[in-house]
Amino acid sequence: MLRITNKRAGLRDRTDETMRFFVLSFLFALLVISQINTVLDPDLWCHFKTGEYIVKNLAIPQADIFSYTLGNQPWIDHEWLSQILLYFVFSKFSWVGVNVLKAAVISLCFFIPLFFIASKYKRIVYAVFFILLSILALGYRSSARPEMFSYLFLCVFFCTLEDGKRLYILPFLQVLWANMHGYFILGPALIFLYFIGELISGNIKKAERLGAVFVMAGLVCLINPYFYKGAVYPIRVLTDAFSGYRTHAHNIRELMMPVSFGFKRYAFFWIFAILSSLTFLLNLKKARMGHGLVFLGTFLASYAAIRNMPFFIFTAMPLAVINLNEAKSTKNIIEKRYYAASILIISATVYFFISNGYYMFTGQAEFRKTESKMAESLMPAGACDFLESNKIKGRIFNSIDAGHYIAYRFYPEKRVFVDTRTELYKREFYQAYQKALNYPVEWEALQKRYDFDIVLIRHLSGGADRLLRYLYNGRKWVLAYYDESFAVFLHDAPWSKAVAMDNASLGTASLFEKIGETELAEEAYEKLLEADPGFLEPANNLAAIYINSGRLDRALEIIDRMLLLYPKSAELYCNKGAAYLLMGRKEQGFLLLQKSAGLNPYLRQVSYMLGLAYLEKGDLEKAEKQFVKYLILDPYDAGAHRALGNIYAKKGLLKESAAEYNESDKLEGK
């Protein structure tokens, strides 16, 4: 009887081990699949090219090599070791290799803490749950870039500090980290937080050991190609950022606060943050001071900037699991009961990614899906092919997001005007760049100063609309090439290319509209809707064209049809409100505009239209607030400045009124 019982127990143990193996296998598959996606990071071109430069010249750049505007300014390339690795992988295995490398690194970031916690607590179910949440939260910042190595080092440092037995390896790892990514400062910072935690808790011996490791980890940061300048580089960047010196950082999405985009945009991240913080309440009696400091510090960093969110995820995840494994109410869970459910949930999450449902839910589907290639709309390949095949010479003025690809294609023959290495370009230069995109006089001055003959600009995104129209309608520049995302203008060149309706696309239709070719834009939008009657963006744009040209019935026909498909589209309600105002249905139009503002408070058009509506009502205070809000969202709209000038004039604020009129004139080139 005893033998039978032992056999049954052994069989159950083997079954449990098999189920645990399946859970971990499915989890690994999810990790890999979640990281195989469209590459959205144009900075990679800089990393590839710099890695190539280092390998071919056996030298690490000490000064800028890519831009003609920086004048060989000193450059601290703190990612040089990562760049060599990325260059090697891309040159051998293309985008598949880059994504596989990312998947391997991110998988290690999760599995190292998972196996550490499993060995300590003999349970994986809590880890599996929080890893699932973490994968969903991380998807907003799933990028193959050097900072992924910082994630890995952070996880290794965390587990080593938790274990407390092999602290001596941290200074050696710190040397590697200091040459792979600028966030190497997180290594000493994490050690310091543990040191403070032990000091406050009264564990003096542990604090002394951690203090010694902290000093060593800090000192070895000097082992880099730039010595003390490389070691203090992250501190200088952080100081500039928080002092407001790098004012242009506020225009870069990854440096903005996640709350700027509302709860839904980063819903999984906020759910993860809330649930992980609740675990500290469950384990309030046993929670360690060091854990609380790490959790709070990384959360504040992630709250300050989107790019810091992964650092909170990779520290909060194991901390939450430790809390659940130690809390009295949750530590005695019988986890084998949850193996089957875990496999089902992981499988569903795998499908969530493979079906691109995740990217649709998080608002990334326009650019990202499960595949291995760079998003074509982010790289000016066609524009560069045009320049190369036609052997067009001269300096290039480029939009900031095109700089790295141009350098990748043409260095050393051509250098770029600007790129996204924001730490190199001074505030004055960036302001001059921004003004040139919007003020004709500033553009002429910039062109005269740098003597560029080629303009390669991304027209698909906002920010360059006024420059596009100015160049297209001017006599000195010729639109020589355009595609769905980029356009090329040539200065005083014997070149001509009339815009034409070839293949209708959203990008080319948008370009036609921006340069004033409204008839072509209308034709393109109509063709897009014929091919896909449920395509929201061309429907909104076409409705706006109809409204501006007085064809209100046609506009309302499109809007009402689309509202059946998209009942929460702020743009549709804004267009409908504008149409009603023009039809004389003032109150209905006003209510629709208010509804639009409620659905999306950051929609520029609705602020403008509400400003006009309040102005017509005679409510100058509310009209002023709406135009001020609009100009915060779009500070370079001449019409909005003139409308605000009119409001100030009616209020008797003549000085403010004159300033707005002057700004409007400058934007119009008067």
C-alpha cells in the first residue's frame, strides 16, 4: 500500500513538474512573440553606422562625425559597445537578427528574476502573473535600442543585491554597463538605494558592504573612452533636462510624461503600477525599506518621462512577486491549481499579439504589428534613392527624424543638418530649426547661413506643414520628389515635377492638402474611401475639405455615416459642429463641439472652433481661453494669433493685441 501511495505521489510530482515546464515554455514563447514586431526607432541607423565606423576605423568617435552644423563638436558616444553589437547583428542577419537579439535580451530580463524568485520561494505563479502584466505594459517601449542592455544590467544588479552573496561582481558588470548605455548611472543608484534601506533598518554590516560596493561601482565608471567626461555624462544630461536647458525635449514623445496622453493610451502600464503598489499594502509588515525606495524612485522616474517606464517595470515586477510570496495572506497558495489556467491565459495573450489585437488596443496599429522590418514611413529610403540615382550634389536640410537614415546612407559623402542626438544640439540651434519650419524670414536666414541646396523633409507628421506650402509656392524651390512620407525640394535647380494623382494613399493625399493642391487631395481621399468605406482618417479630412468649400450636405453625409462606425470620434463631432455653425444651427453646433472637446481635450481643431463660437457669442473670456489653449497645441498658426489679437483689441489690451498681430504677420511672411 505504501508503494502504491509513493508511486502516486511521484506521478503527481512528475505531472506538476511537466505542467510547470509547459507554463514556462509558453511564457518564453510569449516573450519572444511579443518582441518580434515592426521596428519604429530611426535612431538605430545612427547606431548601425557608428558601429560600422568603429569597426572599420578601430577608433571610437571623440567628436561628431555626422552633422555639418555641429562643427566637429565633442561627442561622448556612451553606447559604442552596444553599437558594435547592433551593427554586427544587422549586417549579418538584418531586421530578423535585430528582433531576435531584442527578444533574447528582454527574455533574460524576465527569466533571471523569475528563476531567482523561484529558487528562493519555490513558486512561479505570482511571477508568471506579473510577467504577463509586465509584457503588456512594456509593449509601449518595446524597442531594439541600446537601452535594452540597461534593462538587462538592471535586472542582474537587482537579483545580485537581493541575493547579497556575490556583490563583488557588480563593479565588473558596471564597467561593461558604462560602455553600453548612458543609463549606467542606474547601477550605482540602485546600490545606493539598497545601502540607504539597510542603514535605516539598522543593518550596519550589510550597509557597510553595500557602501563599499557603491564606491567601487562609481569609480569604475571612469573606465570608458572619455574618462571622467564619460562618467559624469548622464548626470549632465539629467541636470540639463530638469533645469529646462533642453527645452526641445518637451517636443519629443519619449521624454514627455505618460499622463500627458491620458489613462487609455498607457492603460496596461497604469494597471501594472496600481497592482504592484497594492502588493506593498498586502506585505506592509514585512516590506523592506530598500524595496520601498527602489519602487518609489523608479516610479517617479517613469512618471517623469515615458522612456523611463521600463526601468519601473523591471524593478516593480520582482518586488511585487516578492511581496506576494512573503505576505501572510498570499504566501501559502497551492500554485499547481493554477497551471492550466496560466497556460490558457498565456495562450490568449500570444494570440493577442499575433493577431495584432494588442497593437490595435494600444493605438500602435498604424505603424506596428508582428513582423521583422523597419516601418517604411519612418525612413526616407525612396528620397535617398532619388538623390543617389540622380547624383544630386549639395548640402541637405533635413527634418530631425530623417537625420540618422541620411547619415547611414550617405556618410561620409554627405552630412546632415540635424538628427535626434538631442544632447549635442544647443537650445539656440534647435529653436532656430523650429522657427525655420514656420517663419519664412527665419527660413531664408537659415538657408543663407548654412547654404543648403536640398530639403528632405518628412511631410507625413505635423510640424512642417507651413514650410511645405512655403517651398511649394515659392519660386526658389522645386518639389522634385515625393512619396507617402517624405518630400525632396531642390534649390534653384533645373528640375520640374508636377504633382499628380498616381496611386492614392493617405500620405500623398495629406501632402497635396498641405501644399494647397486641394483638388488632388479631395480626389485621393475619395478614392481611399471607395476602396475602404470605413477608413476614418480620409473621411474626416474629406469632410473638412467639403466644409471649407461650402459643400455642407456632402460633408454631413460622410460624417453621419462614419459616426455609425466610430461613435466616439472627436474629429467627426468637431467637423459636424463646424458644419452646423456654418448652416446657422448655432446651438447644435456648439453642443457638438463641446462633446468633441470632452472626447479629446487635446484636439486642436475643436479648441479653434470653440474659440470662434465663443467669440460669436460675445464671450471674450472663454474665447480667449480656447485660442490660448489652441496656441499651446499649435503655436505657429497665424490665424489663431490674429483671432487672439482681435480679442485683446476688444478687451482694450492694445499691447497684447499688437504682439499677436505682429506674430501673425511674421508667420505669414509679412
